[in-house]
Amino acid sequence: IVILASSVGAKEVSERNGGVGFATNMDDKNSFEESLFKKAIKRHFKPEFINRIDSIIYFNKLNDDNLKKIIKLQIDVTNNKLKKIGYSLDRDIYETLTEEVLKNISDKKEYGARPILREIEKLLENKITDLLIEKNIKKGYSFKYHKENNCEYYRQYTHIRTATSEKNHCHSIIHPI
């Protein structure tokens, strides 16, 4: 089994805003989008290649609910990595960080889920990794995320740390909860 993924036709569908003015329901809209994708595939690939494909599955553009689910799944992945080495993320990090990631990728939604991975890495993984490398944080601690006045704060139970971010000149502070 070979699975291929392509964005052929995605730009055309996106430019047409996913449908026509007279589409009355989702089935009409999906049929229209599928026909645009089929035409783009025929323009882009040779018939000999298309003939060897058993099935083509068309995916809808991700909406905010889909993106939120993906963000939460990626936070779970990070949390599971932390649990394997003896740390965890506080439960309320999910809501706060989900909204922050969604806001940060609002102009990149056409790229699907990839910007989510980059934001989670930037906002969560890199910062916690820096803390774990720079400080001797004992196993068993749980990290919290806060943002005030465009400053990000990661909190953990016993260590105090101040670091200046060059990007926005704010201080990230780790302190007892």
C-alpha cells in the first residue's frame, strides 16, 4: 500500500472560496470542490500515473474545531514525552495554549496542521527544554503556561528564574504556584 498526499488543486479551490454562489447545500459545495480537484489532477499528472491510482480521497479544509483538536493532541504528545522523563503539563495549559496557538496561526490556516507543530515547538517544547537544561528541576514537577502583556510565563513549583526575551523584551518567570 502506498499513500500519497498532494495539494494539487487546493489553491484553486481556496481562491474560489470553496464553492459557487448558487450551491445550496454542503453536497453541492463538496461536488464542486471535488470537480475542481479532479481537473487540477488531470492537468498536473499524466494519465498513465492517474490510471495506476486506485482511490483518491478529497479532504476538506481544516476549520477552527479541527485545529483545536489537533492542537490538543499535539499538547498531549508533548505531555506524554514529559511524563516519560518524570515531568508533566498542568491541565489548564490546554485551554490557554490552544487559544494562543490558534491566534498565532490564524493567518496560516491554508497550510493545514504544520504551523501548529511549529507553534507548539516554539511556545512549549523549546521553552521547557531550555528550563530543564538550565535548571536542575526535580522530577515530578508540572509546568503551567501564562501570558500577560504579551509576556509568556512558564511556572513550575519550586525554582525561580528570570530570562529576557529579545523578541518582545519581556521577562519569563518561573515561580511557585
